[in-house]
Amino acid sequence: MSEDGVAVSCPYCGEPVEVFVEADVSGEMVQDCEVCCNPWRMRVRREAGGTRVEVDRLDD
């Protein structure tokens, strides 16, 4: 099973982080920032052009 690496910025500390999403994963999940350890809400969408990942603060 392959993984897609996607660059995102933490909505808390602003640091760039690369997240890896397995090819069969889509939907919404919670993941902690590798830098500041705050939890994000992560949305994964599969589109014709590839994988789209959006992150925002869990407390919003």
C-alpha cells in the first residue's frame, strides 16, 4: 500500500510539517503536530489531481 506525502502548516505554531496519508484513507481525522503537539482536525480528499489535505485547529 502506498502513501502520499503532503506538506501542511500547523494551524497552531505555523511550522511546515509533511504528513503521510495511506492511499485508501479519506475523510476527517485528528492528528497531533509533530512540533508543538497540539491536535489538528485533518480532512483528506481524493481528487483526480491527487490528494488534498486541509488542517485546522481542533478548538475552532
